[in-house]
Amino acid sequence: MDISKTIATMKKDPAFADHVGMVLIHNGIVRSWSRGDHAEVSGIEVSVDELCLERIRREIERMTGIYKVAVEARSGLMRPGDDLLFLVVAGDIRENVKPALALMLDRVKSEAISKREIF
């Protein structure tokens, strides 16, 4: 996902300025170390449940104050430094947008993405 292009596309919507005061972004990147014990990781194998991902996106977009949500999760063999997950949440005020992004991130990671580290 080109984040700048995604936001520019959202801004083309004539109603954007009437509904959006904040856009938050998450760009998840493959680490070179394991979260649990910091062991060196040469890569990860990722699979994405696209239907689940879309269901979560729609649910977050229906939250109070949220106007648009974009998501891209990459699958396959990924190496450290590769972009893995992009989330863009546009909404009215931070009290609505921050929790929506946090909830979306947690749900996507736990429900829609599975990964296996390669050592």
C-alpha cells in the first residue's frame, strides 16, 4: 500500500473534510528477532484470511466517528525489513480514532493473520 496515495484517494471524497479530523496509520514491519526470546529470525511465513480481514475492516468502519478504513496485509515468505501490514483509519476525533486503530490492529493480528517464524 502506498500510504500517501491511500490518504489522497480518501481526501478526494467530497464528504471527507466534513467527517475527518484525524488519520492514524500503522505500518507493521518484519523484525529480525523473535518477540518471545529475541532469537534471530531470518524470515516469517505469513498467511492472511482475506474474508476475516474484510469483515474486521467493515466492523471498525462502523464504529462511532470512523469514516473510512483501509487495510492491506501481505502474505507469503517475508524477510526482516519487509512491510507486512498497513492500517489506515480516518475519523472525526482522537477519542474515536485511536481506540479504533488499536482494536483493529489487535483483531487483525489475532484473527486474520497467522505467521511462523523461520530461524
